Amino acid sequence: MSESIPRQEGAVVLVGVDFGLPHFDAELEELGLLSQTAGLSPVARLTCKRKAPDAALFVGSGKADEIRELAELHRASEVIFDQALSPAQQRNLERALGCAVYDRTFLILEIFAQRARSHEGKLQVELARLQYLSTRLVRRWSHLERQTGGAGLRGGPGEKQIELDRRMIDASIKRTRERLTKVQKQRGTQRRQRERRDTFNISLVGYTNAGKSSLFNALVKARAYAADQLFATLDTTTRHLYLGEGGRRVSISDTVGFIRDLPHGLVDAFKATLQEAVDADLLLHVVDASNPHHPEQIAQVQQVLADIGAQDVPQLLVFNKLDALEADRRPLRLEDHMALDDRPVPRVFLSAHSGEGLPLLRQALASRAQAVGAGEHMTPAHEAEFDDAAH
């Protein structure tokens, strides 16, 4: 590509590699939404099939040439892969493509960094980004390799600088962990206070952009930020929920959305926030009923819940965005069960936007809170009563 033709800042080429896994996004739709959420503009998309990743370039040299030509044609300044790249693959691809290369993990970290508002949220994102950067320090000092006669020579300026940076990042990780631990203790104290007040705790969980914040606002008349975009909510918000006279005290928490291949560093960093789900009496698992991929999204949420130890918390599946479904796609019955991990889970259909189905949800929640408030375990009879309320 001629140097006289400038790259277009923020223009990105999206690349996905199909390794035969069931969740492959052939249209790269989700990666495109993630890119737009991060403020980037996808200008081209490319997918290919491989049996296994190429050790050096992830996609192989021939496909790398094709990606380079595509990036030059569209004057893209960056290439983003839908899968995680190793530090060596990322470095090799940048050399081969002549532009910046990032992966899905980095993109999600960037979005979280842009969206975090609370002190705790910023600390969590900072920790995850530092952990990610610590494995990629060599990328920043490749220009020194020429001065030392090549990479791997001991004692050169590149190695010294890398070692200094590694020490600085390790120290930053330690400081951030310590600060985050203090915040986590404060959150734990707040949870124990709710428990002492005999509060029935509900947590909203679900795939990102399923409408959790919209449902939260509709239930508690709050003004939590809600938008039709990925990861609109990062910081947990807890409010009291009124379910009628004589009812039990109920609190409800809106939490960060989940997504396929959520970076492990983020799951670890956000454990304090996600602890709201682990300690809940009930999870409202919100599903975007209008998304054709919602079965896969449900499975991804279940996987994250298992990762954080919340797989055994009782759930109610809330199929949201009923107003976005065309008449021929609307469910004929609103009362039904769905099997999750070999157990039947009641589900309700509603629209947080229009309010359709909200009274049924409130009735179901009141029934569950009263049953647990009476000190009763959820026997089959209580489950049936809860299901009747949900229906």
C-alpha cells in the first residue's frame, strides 16, 4: 500500500475463523456490534475455515495476505479478530499486515474501560487490562530488536526495558488488587446488612443487551442507564422493589451483562460485582426473545453462572422484548417451562418497553418472596405455586 494513501482512523476489518465450533458467528454480527460500541467503524468482514489455528499467524500466510490487501483497499487502520490471539500471533500479524491487530478480548476490555463509572468498576477493569498487557509487553519493544541483533539476546536494551515494564505492571497489579479487596469488603458488609434485615434478594442476569436495565427501571421506577447497545451497564445498581402491601422486603440488583468468550480476567476481576448473583435468593435470567440466537446466549449465561458458582441459585427465565417479535413469532402460550441443566425452570414472556407481562412477573416474584420469607424451602408444592403465579 502506498504511504501517500493515509489509513482511515477507526476503520477496522473484522476477521473470524471457523474451527467447526457450534457458536461460530458466520456474519460476525456480534463482533461488529462490539466494534461499534467501542467507537470503531467496521469497513470489511472476512471469515475462513481452519481445522486448527496457525501457530505463527493464526490464519496462515495466504489468508494473512488476503487480509492485508483488504485492509489496504479499505484504508483500515486496524484488524480485529473474533478469537483470542496469543502475544506472538498478534505481533506476527501486525508485521505481516502492516497495521494494528487486536482480538476480541482486547475489544471487550476497551469497552469496559470506556463504560466503567464507579470506583469499583474502574478498579476491576484496570486489573483485567493490566493482566492482559503483562503478557504482551514484548510487542512494545520490538523496535529495539534491531539494535541488539535480534530478539532473545540477553542484556540488550529491549530486554532491560521489558523487565522494567514487567516489574512496573506487576507492582500496579498488586496495588490494584489491594484496593479492590478493600472495596469488595465494603460490598460484602452491605450484603450482610441486607441479609440481617431479612431481605429477599433478586439479581438480574443475562446476555448483554437483553434488556436487563430496561426491566430494572420498569420494576423499580428507577433511571438506570439503559440503551440498545452492548454493555450499557457495568456497575451494579441495587434498589428496593415494592411488590404490594404486606409483602416481604425485596431488593433487586442490575448487574453486568455476559457475552460469549468473556475474558477470564474480566470474570475474575468482576467477581465482587458478580457475587450479587451468587448470594441472590433468585436470579431473573433475562433473555432477548427477539434475538434468533437466544438459545446459544442462554447457554453462555449458564456457563458464566457455573464459573462464578451461581449455577444452583433458583432462576426464573424472563423472555423480554416481546414487543419486538412479529405476530407469527410470538409464543402461543406464555406459561411454560424450559429445561436448564436437566431441571425445569419457569419462564415468563414480557416487554419491559410496553409493560406487557409485567404484572404477571410481579405476582410471581411476590409469591416466591413470601414462600422463602416464611422460612420454607422450595418443595415441589411451592415450585408449583410459584409457577402458577408466573403463569
